Amino acid sequence: MTDELCYQLEMKGISKSFVGVKALQNVDFSVKAGEIHALIGENGAGKSTLMRVLSGAYTADSGEIKVNGQKVDIANPHDGIENGISVVYQEFALVQDLSVAENIFLDEFREKHTFVHWSDLRRRAKAFLDEVGFGNIDVNTKVKTLSVAYQQVVEICKALTRDAKILVLDEPTAVLTMKEVEQLFKLIKSLKSKGVSIVYVSHRLEEIFAISDRITILKDGMLVKTVETGAIDSHQLVALMIGREPENYFPVRTSAIGPIAFRVENIHAEFGAEDISFAVREGEVLGLSGLVGAGRTEAARAVLGIDKLLGGKIFLNGKEIKIKSPRESFKRGIGFLPENRKTEGVLLRMPIRHNITLSSLKSFCTFGCLNKKRESAFVDEFSQKISIKAASLDNNVESLSGGNQQKVAIARLLATDCKILILDEPTRGVDVGAKVEIYKIINSLAAQGFAVIMISSEMAEIIGICDRAVIIRKGKTVAELPKEELTEINLIRHSMGVA
């Protein structure tokens, strides 16, 4: 058997351009049957575009696709499904008010049927869940009641009903707990053993080394290299991704730390937070660390008036205050960058420039009318300061890479007069290069006297960027660590309650 015939999928010479942007340039990508192939690169490298060409969401300008050695024409998503290709995106295509069984066999409802054999439908759904090792999921329950991990399993089962032989997983662990990641990995390995080709798109290098057989790196829409996972280390991989030897991920900051600017005591929230206290000083970056679900985000949302605050005190510059709504928190100079940028951080179908000024429109109005010239000058200057990479600031935010979308969300926050910033997972879902740029922005803010609270699930990030960290476990503050005590062992020990 020749090398070519070993591949279940071959993409050769794929090119794709949009207005003013060459998204892909002559890219080759091949996956063997029963292989877990990681696809990585900085935001904007072309990963998503390549997978959308594969699925039929985009049509390539040039190049060809072969499945099991046969050339195929994929002009739309239906063609992709017909050729055994299925993509599970970060945003699931599930109907939340339908049951698990109904979602798994959703394609059947799109066809004309005079009668649905419900008991048979539920039996077949149960068989699929058993096959992938998640038979404990109730096929009768509505999808909206499931955890994100279980919704992902339903999405994968839906793909398998289409007899998918090539399964693309786009950032599959972005919002999963460690236990859920382990469950997902078991499922992926089970599919691999059945001959399914897995394309694993992720920014998490530790996962890529744990799960993949080979790695393909893209940069600026071009193929950099395809390597065996065991033949490369993380340092070499990052160098290939960014096109240079990686600098220090966490730039040194020498800002002067001032008095306490913001303090909360004994916060008790409607969801997840029972007794959380912390304080942040001017010029300081305070980390809120802990396991997913510990109550960090829940406490922040309650403090800012997004969710109901059941108890506790809030102090601004030493004076106790009450915050009843997000609008009031902004008026008091307390800004929030939400965890989910796509649903809460930006308006994807609105131009970049309008997203940036949305929270501060009054600053650009004269007698109630928007001064577009002043707004435009501000946005142009501001976008250059934080390096938003876009063909045009008049393009919609959805046209940007994940890292640049996050920069737009940060820019909108900074365009206000807020001096206390709560950043919830500010680098989630962005590549190494974009992370470094965001760290530099955070450092710059601290140097200007901003008080920054950073919620992060990445221990390396807490250690590398924070001056101090508060650890939260099971809805309670359990420890406070100064910079010199910020180590992985200390963070793990306190987060898991190990003496």
C-alpha cells in the first residue's frame, strides 16, 4: 500500500481568499484512518478556514480534497456530511428544548416522515451513547439540562449517526473540567480504535501532546510543518507557531503598587459563592485561582450586580457601596470582561469600531448626536495601541480571529473610565502570541495605576502575571498567596484542599 492510500483524508493545495485577506495559501493536510491529528497555529493562522473548507461551509478558490483516495467535491455542508465529514464546533448545533434522543437523530426529522417510532428512536440513541461509553446519559432529558461536556457527547453521537469517518473537534475542552476532559479523551480514543480520523483543533499544548499522533502547524494561512508528536517538544512547537524563538511569556512588570482600591468581604451569591473575600490595590494584578466551578466567576458577577447578591460588603476606595446593576458598576468605575466573549463580550455582527465605543458613546456625542469623526479617530488610535489586526475596522467582529475578538472586548472595556478591571479568563481560546500581547496590555494597565483582578484557570498564568493570588474552593476563600509563594504545588494544594 502506498503512503497516499493510507490517508482517509487528503487536502492538497488548498487556497482561500476573502476581501483583502489571503486566509489560506496552497495548504496540504492529510489524516490517516484511526489517527488523532492536531491542527494548531496562532489565531488567524487559517485553522478554522481550512476546516470550514473541509466541511463545505466555505468553497476553496483552488485545491482538491480526497476521501479514501477518491476526489470529492464539497460545495456545501450537506456534501461534507455525505462524504463522512462532521465538525463539532465550539458553539454546538443542538436544539436546547429537544431531548437527547431527538437531537442525536435530528437529521431524520428534516426528512419527510409520516410516523416516528419513538421507542425505537430512544433505543437507538441509547445504543449510540453506550457505544461511546456514556450510557448514563438519559435519552429522554432535554439537552439544556445537560452539562457542557455531555452536550458535546450528544453532538458527537449526532455526528456518528451520519456515519462520520472524519470527525473535527474545534477547541473541544475550552469549557470543560479536568474530569470532563478525561471522559472526552476516553471517547476520542474509543473512536480512534474504530478507525475514525480525528482532527483535534486546540490551543492547549499539554492536551495536544497527551492525545495526538501527529501535529500540523499553520501560520499566516500557510503550512509550516507536519510532525510526529513524539518528535517535538513544546518549546520547538511554539517556535514553529510564532515563527521565532518564544520570548518570555510573562513580561516583567515593575509598577508601583498603591493603596487598596477595591475590597469585598464575605460575598454570598445566588450561584456558587458562599463566603468569598479579597482586596486589590492600585497598580496590582490580583489573581483569583481555583478549580472550575469553585465560585470565582459567580462571586464577580454578584459583586457587579449581574447575578443576585445574597450577602457581603463591597468597598470602593475605603467606602462601602451598593451595586445593584452592571450599569451602576460601570458608573462607579468598575469594569468587567466576561468569560464568554462571543455571547457576552462582543457583538459579533456589529462593526469592530462600534463594538469598541459601545460602552462609552456619550464621550463621542455632542448635543445628543454622535460625532463620527471623533469616534473614528479614537478607534483608529486605540486599535493600534493594542494591535487589533483587521482588514478594516468597519468589518464585523465575527470576521476576526479569536485573539483579536478578545482584544476588541478589552478595548471596549478600556474605552470607558473604569479604573478597576475584573478580567474573567482573558486569554481563554487564544493562541500563544495573542496571550503574550494580552499580558503586555495587563502590565501596561497596572503601570498606569489600574487595579486588575484576573480570574484564570491556568496556573502558569496566575504564577506568571499576578502579584498575589486568592484561592477559592467550594465557594469560599481558602488562602491568599504572595508572589514568592505562587507555585503550582501551592495552588493545587489549596485548590483541592490538600493539607
